Amino acid sequence: MSISKEFMEAVAAGNKLRTRIMLSNYMITDPSFGAFDESIAYALKVIPDLIVPHDGEELNYDRTAWTKAYLDNQCSTVVDNFSQERIELLRNMCAHIYGKKIEKPQQKEFVTDAQTRRKKSTLPKKQVGVATAGAGVVVAAAGIAVSSTSLTIAGVIVAVAGGAIIMMDR
């Protein structure tokens, strides 16, 4: 894996909000957490205070109660409270909710026809776009709810980026 140029720029600028939003998106789009782990290690070298103390919210560790709605809520909350506790909860929730999707790429059959390969590769881009747009909407809604202009704007930007990814995939 490699760290995206956009992520490196956000980190280099010391933009904690953008860095956290991008890391939150990695949690959703890559349930194996490979991109997240590599990117957070890079970010912490430049922004050592990126992870903050937990805000005291009682987190739900009951796997039977974990839903996509609770995951979405925690993904938007982690942007403001980027605590180790919340990151670990999200890591476990993603593994629990999307765990079966992690194994499928390893079981793909070998495809020799280029057209079939293109058709198979279009699905993940749309999923990334939908997940990114969804995360942006959640962040924007959280920004509106807490009257945070910067959070609202960041959410709108992420939602538009998700829409652009979907549109480019057509």
C-alpha cells in the first residue's frame, strides 16, 4: 500500500480535521485497516497529538448491538474525538460488520478477459464513492448539529468527493 498524496498534504499542513476525516474514511472503505494503519503511523510522526484523550462517552462493546447506524455514528464522532478507545471500537466494529467482505478479495478467481476484469473492478470504486459520500453527509450533519462551520464544510467536501468518485466510475 502507499499513502495518497492528498493525505500527505493534509498531514504536512497540520490539518488535523482533514487528516481525521480521511482516516475515518479508510476505516469504512478498507475493513482490513491496512490503509488506516499505514496512514496513521505516517500521520503520528508529523502530528503526534492527532490522537486525543477519550471524551468519556460510554461506548457500546456489545457485538450484538453493533449496527451500521451505530458504526456511522461512531465514524462521525471519531472526527471530533479521535481517541484510541474509539479507534479500537471502530476497528472491532468494522471487522464484525464487514468481516466477510475482507475474505472475499482473497478468494477471487483469476480473470483473463480484460473486459470482465474492468467490470469486476468497477464495483469497489462505486462502493468507495458511496461510503465516502455517506461519511461526508454524516460529518456535515454532525457539523450542523454542533454548529461547527468547519466540520460542516469538511463534510460537504467529503460528500462531493464521494459523488465525484461515483460519477468518474461511469
